[in-house]
Amino acid sequence: MSRWVVVSALAPLPPRAEKGESREHALCRMMDHWGAEIEKVLPDRPDLIVLPEACDRFEEHGVEERLAYYRHRGGRMLEFFAALARKHGCHIAYSAARGLPDGTWRNSTQLLDRQGRVAGIYDKNFLVREEATEYGIVCGRDSPAMECDFGRVSCAICFDLNYDEILERTRRNAPDLILFSSMYHGGLMQAYWAYRCRAYFIGSVGQGLPCTVVNPVGETVAQSTNYFHRVTARINLDFCVAHLDYNWQRLEAMKKAYGRGVLVSDPGLLGSVLVSSETEGRSAPEMAREFGVELLDDYFARIVEQRRRDMA
């Protein structure tokens, strides 16, 4: 039934620290920087804006100066982004170092809803060594699912993308979207996470690397360029994924019946396709059931069960 959502991922080059400036001046400049950058995607009226890992830090700061800046900042950047979310009626995934009352730190993505409220917090599970040894950051221990008015989301940050443990926890969340804030692109891992979780993958990646929108069969459907460090895409969350085995004629019958009302997207070489409903009154899973199209996870589960019986 065409659950359209407009997503933006942006990772502009950060402002540089100015010699001798006060922490308050630096913080105000950071707010001005992000206010101006977010303004650039607002004409598309995004439902969700995803920011990169450590989005409000200055690269030139050493350990002590960075921690002092973070302590001065406190929750003011969160309040700044919350005000933007309220003003423009969008969700914002704000990724940054987060101080806790006990004096420890987390590398977190805080998801703000359209009213500027924190809808959920994800703490990076797999840290690079220096985060723990130099900055006192403590690793996260779970991967919560977060409910938005357009669907369910899960998050990952940077190095998390390399670890099957968190991938499997994310898969069990059954998200519609995976929000990835990072300084590391991940390459083929982006497509693998999208396909493994049957979810859209929204990557906001710093260091001048591409921001991406990847669909549930691993296709990059939109990405930023060397000229524009931002990307916006309109995606349809009314979808399901099916294997082609035993489904060829059923998919053809579905397409014949619904015409432009159903989109079957084939990435090639994978043997799986993305089925999206672009009609009112009928969802993609409902169309699949109507024509007996076996979904990918059901197909794989059937093969596993068949193998178990054969080995018994």
C-alpha cells in the first residue's frame, strides 16, 4: 500500500577548529554549520535525516581538548537538533559522543522523533581500540529496535558493520530501515547487511566518503557524490523479498494482474527480487499470498527443514 518515506543522509566536511577560540564559540560555530547543512535537504521535506558518526566533533582537537569540549557541550547539540526536528516535523538520527551521569561516555546514535523527543538510543557495540583506551568510551551491549511513525528502525555505527553478532541481533529486530552513522564506509558490507536483514540501509559516512541508500536486495539506489556530500531518496517500505525458484510464473501472474501497481526489482545474479506495492488497498505481502509467491526466508527455512529430515 505504498508506504513512502523520504530519507536524507548527509556528511559534509566538518568545520575546522580555530586557534585560541573559546569552547562556547566553537560550539556555536558547530550549530551554525549543521543548521546550514540541514537547510539544504529541507526542500525535499525528508521524514528522516541521518547524520554521520561523531558529527559534532572537531578533528583537530587532541584527547583532552575534545573531552573538555564535549563536557562544555553537554546536551546542547541534542537540544539544537531536537528543535530542528520539531520545527520541520522530521526525525533526526544524531550520532555523537554521549556523556552519562556516572562520568562514562558512549558513542551513540540518538533518534529524535517529529516532536523532538528521543525515540531511542543506540550505543556502538564494537569500538576501535582508541575509543576505549584514550577517550573512556564504553561499548554498548544491545541493539534496540526503534518505532517511528513510518516503520521500525535499527542502528549501527562504524566498526559494528564487521561483526556477525550485532548483524544477527539487528536481523531479529526485523527493521524496515538500518541507520548507519560512520567514519568508515564498509563497502560490500552495506549491501550484505541490507540483504541479510531484508531492510533498506541508510548510510551517513564522514571523511568525504559516499552517503548511500541501499535496498533490501543490495542495490545502491542513491548515493552522494564528490560535489554534494548529501543524498535524498524517496523509498517505499511496503515490500517483501522473494526467491525466483518456483516463483517465476507466480510473479508474472502478479505483474499481469496489478501492472504498474506492483514493482518487481531484480538486482541480477542473486536469484532474489524485491517486490514493492505501488497501489492502494493491497500490500506487497498480501499480493505475494494472493499468488502463492513464497518469500525468501520461508524458502530458505523450507530447505533447512528438508535437509534436517534427510539427515535424520
